[in-house]
Amino acid sequence: MPAESFTFEVSRTSDADAATLFALVSDGARWSEWAKPLIASSSLVKPGADAPNGVGSIRKLGAGPVGVKEETTAYEQDRLHAYKLLTPGPVSNYRAEVRLEPRAGGGTNLTWHGTFDEKIPGTGKFARRGLAKFIGAVADKAIKAAERR
């Protein structure tokens, strides 16, 4: 039986501008500065070819064996940051993108969209719920940090 695919989406609005939000979500080395306690440590493992956090860059979120590595797959300044999960986990083929769209009158719409395949049949719905909750909490922390700047 082929693995079932799942998607989730988290949408938020912020009074912060897209540039400020992009600087936070694209710089994986600094996530632990604003996303604690969800992300206790973070680092840039490998810089991208054209920008430190650009396409090909690899960030590590978390410490030791519970840390995960993600590779940037798309990088459009102040608009889009996409990545894929490199570390094996409870799901496969995890990919996500964070889109930032300026709002009329100021602020930004943030949309975080993810896709993955379930590894074990029947677990995808639970993984989707958990990922959406976790990413929603990360998005909330990014917005709070951006609005403080």
C-alpha cells in the first residue's frame, strides 16, 4: 500500500513588515533566540551558495539526537523561504514553505504550508495535527519577536 500524503497550513497576520519576519524565519541559526522553549538550540550547518541562509543552506534545530536538519530549497528575499527535512523522523518527504505577503495599510500575511508522507499507515492524521500545532506555535513566536523589533 503506497504511503498517504498529507498537507497542513498555518495562516497568521502581523503588524511587522515582511522583511523583519523573513529575517527571522530564514535565519535558522538564530531561531533559538526567539523560539524558545520550542527550539532550544539552533545553528547554521552549511551556508547557501548565494546567501548564508539561501538555497542549499542547512540549519540544525534542536540539540544532539533530537535535533533535526533542514535544507533551504527556495529563497526569495522578504517573500518566500522553503525547506525540506533531511533528518529521518516519523514522517517522510517533509517539505514546507513560508510565504510572506505585505498587507494593504501595513503589516504582513504569513502562510506556512507543509506536505509530508506518512511512514506508518494510519499515523498521518496525528502527524498533521501535531505539525500544524507546532508550526502554529513557531509562527506565533516569530510574529511576536518581529513585532517587538
